[in-house]
Amino acid sequence: MTINEILDMLRGILHTTGLFNFEWKLIIMWGMGSLFMYLAIAKKYEPLLLLPIGFGIFIVNFPLVPLMGYSHGHAQILQVFYHYGLEWEILPCIIFLGLGAMTDFGPLIANPKTLLIGAGAQLGVFITFTGTVLAGFTLKEAASVSIIGGADGPTTIYLTQHLAPHLLGPNALAAYSYMAMVPLIQPIIMRLMTNENERKIRMRQLRPVSKQEKMLFPLVTAGIIALLVPSVIPLMGMFMLGNLMKESGVVARLTDTAQGSLMNIVTIFLGLSVGGTMHANNFLSWKPLFIFSLGLIDFAVCTIGGILTVKVMNLFLKEKINPLIGSAGVSAVPMAARVSQIQGMKYDKTNHLLMHAMGPNLAGVIGSAAAAGMFIAMFD
């Protein structure tokens, strides 16, 4: 082998390394991925999702890594997760099955008025939709972006995959990011939107809910949703199935699997799939960056909408509702409800709002799904 042949071989090897194909913008994405992993590990903000998402962002932004895309006609590993899990909409539906198996609809059944709070918390969705259209997005893109304010990651993914799949990465990232930052964002808004007397409102203990009511609720709700917004029944049907499995008590093994090992496996695949879409070439442009900043406004307005709904309801109710539970109308279950509890106890240590806040929290899940179904019906 001659010297020139050896040099050509070395140059060929060099061309296959990441060092030769390095771009400075990858450093930005390393920083972003590291930030999400830091929030998950050090701050414990939604670690089950932010850790795999952050690692996915970090690892996919190395040059030439065979993770996303196709090689020699074969899909690479994260591309497989993305294609079968997100493009085929399997992962969001299975996550809803697990969520349903962990959900107690008792507070919502005991106080059905809280459904109105969940509906009012969708205010930001429609305001953001209007603003996003005015900013130059298409109607489908605006619809997929506006659902971020509902703070429901699987619904955001489901709607985005239907209407604007090219925005899946930034939309999902924004949705899960603001879900994780509920304890930072919402208390500021809650203090600005309420006075001290309102924060001290005590609510009567919820009535006991029978097993029959809890079993009937998912069946009736699934039927109503199937009739009114059939496009989201893959999500909500799985949600109600998981809940029926839990409340029936006859399929304990299936319930444990849905809320345990299956949920954990799917969460890993979902996080890596979302993170894998966040390559610098896709993310570092004006639309994804604008979506990420707009998501904060969207989420804040949804929080405001829930609190305002309670204030309006209190004008007509003899038994007043504590406006702090209005912020739980976004569907960041159960973190938003816990924030309502924590804020309420700051002003009255004996005022327990958690179960009251779970009503609008669960109503927010249904409300955000209904809003997504409406957008699919309009634009898909």
C-alpha cells in the first residue's frame, strides 16, 4: 500500500467522523437537551418525560449518528419509534389508556359544575389560534400550536400529527415543557388574578360517589364523545377504557400493566421519539422558536381562563368556589391540582383544595380533547 493510498484511507475515515462534519449550531441543541435533563434530574420537573426527551435532543444532534431517518432502505432506531409510535398515533393512545387506569373521576362526578371550569380553561387555545394565524401560520399549523395551552402532551401530539406533522417536535416539546413548569408559572398568575379573601374560600366536602356511578361515567362519556367529536375517540376511548378497567375491579392484572410497565415502556419510546425530531436543522428556525415562546402565552391565558370562569360562576352560586382551583382547568394532571392545593394552604393551612381541584383538572383533559376534535373536524 502506497503512502497516497494510506492518506486516502485516512481521509475517508476522517470524513466518516463527527468531527469532520461538525456544525456550531449543534452546540445550541446540546445545551437545550442538557437543560431538559437538568430540569428532570435536579429539579424533578416531569422527569419521566423530560429526561428521555432531553437525552433524545442531545444524542440526535451529533453528526452522522444513525438514529433518525433511513439507511440503505432501513429505518433507524428512533425513526422506528417515531414512525410506528407517533405517525401511526399509537403511543398517545396507549398513554391515555394508562392515564385512565390511574384516574379517579369521583371529584368530577361529585361536582359536575367543574366541567365548566375545564371548558373555560380552553380560552387560551382559541385566542392563541387567532394570534398564530395573524402571525403567518396556516390554519392547520395554528390549530396544532394553539392546543399547547391545554397542557396535554398526548393530545398535542395527536392533533399535530393530524394537521401539521412537521411541527411535531417543537409542539410536543413546548407542551411538555410548560406542563413541567406548572409549579413555576401558575402561582404567579393565581396571585395576580385573586385576592386574599377569594383564596381563603372554603368548599364543602364532596359527596361520596358510588361504584356504580364511577363505572357508568366512562361509558356515558365515551358515548357522548363518540357522537359529538368522533375524531378524538382513539384518545378518549382508550382513556375511558383504562378508567373502566380500574373501576370495575375485575381486571386487576390488566389495570396494573396499563398503569405500570406498559405506561413506563411507552413513555420511554415517546420521549425519545419527540427528542429525536429536534435536530438543529429542523428546530433552529423562526417557526419552532416562535412556537416555544408562544406556548408560554398560550398556557398562561388558559390558566387565566380557568380562574375567570370560577369568578363568573361565583356571581351566580350561593356556595362559592375557590378561584384557585380554576387554574387546574388545564389538563396537567395531577400537577395543576397539586399547585391549587399548595397555594390554598399558604393562606389557610386547614383548607384542603386538592380533591376539589381534581374536578376541573380532569375536565380539562376532556376539554382539550374536545377542542382538538373540533380542529380536526374543521381542518383535517
